[in-house]
Amino acid sequence: MSTPSTAAIRLNKFLATAGEGSRRACDELVQQGRVEINGEIQTNPATRVGPGDHVRVDGRRVASQENQVVAFHKPRGLVCTRQDELKRDTIYTALPPMLHHMHHTGRLDLDSEGLLILTNDGDLTQRLMHPRAGIEKEYLVTANQAFEREHLAKLTKGIYTPEGKLTAKRASLLSPRRLSIILSHGAKRQIRVMLEALGYKVTRLLRVRIGSLWLGDLKPGEYAALSPPEVAMLLENPPATANPATSPGETAPARQRLNRRTGSKTAAPGPPPKKSRQSAFRRSKKRADRRKS
């Protein structure tokens, strides 16, 4: 175990960059006595780890990795967890093994779909998830019946439910049965619970934006590695005057679109053949080159 130095980092940060979970989840691993440094059990997440130290979790050797961030279009029918008690398919069923070390930031329920971020960067996860950050998430919501306009004001003023008072930051009517709803912090199944309290049933819920980063043309089951500028967009909300998206892949010209760079073309479990991923990459690269020219 290293003494404090510029090369040493906190144990919880080391574990997060090794893909063991968010910073908070790594705190719990350490406090439960499941982490060793050079054969000694550690219970303090602030313990420093240096380049020459050997770290094990539950007896398994782990190593810090470069920070990676991936945008994934989660399809319906998958749950956001590594192992499901009910034996349902998880998001990792649709992702290749090379991404299984990443954890998801936030979650979408079984019947919801859209933009989901996976990363091994615990600091990024904390910044995205902390309520004080106020990072916006925009959803396109379709209901079983036409919306009454007065209900839009109720969504933003707050609705009292058995789970407490739930509030949307903004709600915009896109068509008689479709809304754009923006949340700056969310409770479990918040949009469904709010609309059910007003007498609606959600038939489709699609997350199209986190911060200033849009889902773009990623199709269900596809994923794309994010560049540093795209990661920065996750942490910055767009101007309040920006118009809501009107369809899953539709955005205004000035908005950032995620180009499909890799991943499967369908939501079928398991990674696509290597050739398919490479050809998808080449097609997207050609489109990007044409845009620059």
C-alpha cells in the first residue's frame, strides 16, 4: 500500500476506473471488507493505491483502466442490471463482452427505451447522477389517449403521488397523444407514475437526450464510443429556448447528433459479427467525411 503521492489515487476511484461500479458502489465494496491491497483487507475508501500495488476484489485481481464512455440505445424488454433475480434479459445481453466491465449511469425500466450511458468513470457517474448537478434528461412520451392541456401545467407544478411530490422541469405537447417531458432529477418510474395519477397510461417512453447530447441516429441495440467533446455535452444543458425533439431521430440542425459508429443493427442478444461492426463504422465515417467536405 502506497504512501500519499502524486502517483497514488484513492481506492474507491481506482476501483471505479477498473469498472467495479460507481464511486458510491465502490465505497460499499471497501466498507464490506471485500477489497485487499497487497494481501491486506481494506475498509477505508480513501486508502491510497500506487502503481506498484496489487488490488483484489473478492479474491479477483483488478487493474485500473482508461476512462471509457459509451452511449447505448437501450431497447425495450431489457432491464438495467448485471444479474436479474427474475432471470430476465439485461442490457449486458445485448452488449459485447468488451463492454461488460462498464456500469450504467442511471437506468431505464423494462418497458422504456433510448439513450443510456455506460462508463467505467466513477467521477463522471457521480456528476451525472447527483441531484445538485441538475443534468436534464428529455423523454418522448406516448399515451393511450389525448392529453388535456391543463395537465401540462400540473406536471411542472408537481403531482402528489404515493411516492411523494413528483415534478417535471418542462412538458411540451407534440401531438394529441405525445409529449416531450424534461426531468432534471428523477424518481423511480417517475413519468409513468405522474401520468397514471392524471389518468393516462404510457404506451411508449423513449429517452432522447442527456444534457446536450442527443440519441441521434443510434438504433435500438446499437452503441457508440463517445469522444471527449461528446462527454462534455453530457454535463451541459442546452439553452432553455431549445425546441423539444419531435421524433426519435429528429433534431434541429444545430443540435449534436450521435453518428452510429459501432454496434449491432438490431436488439438481438449478443454482439454482432466483427465484419458488421466494421462496415457500420465505415459507413458512418463516410457520412461524417461528407459532412466535413
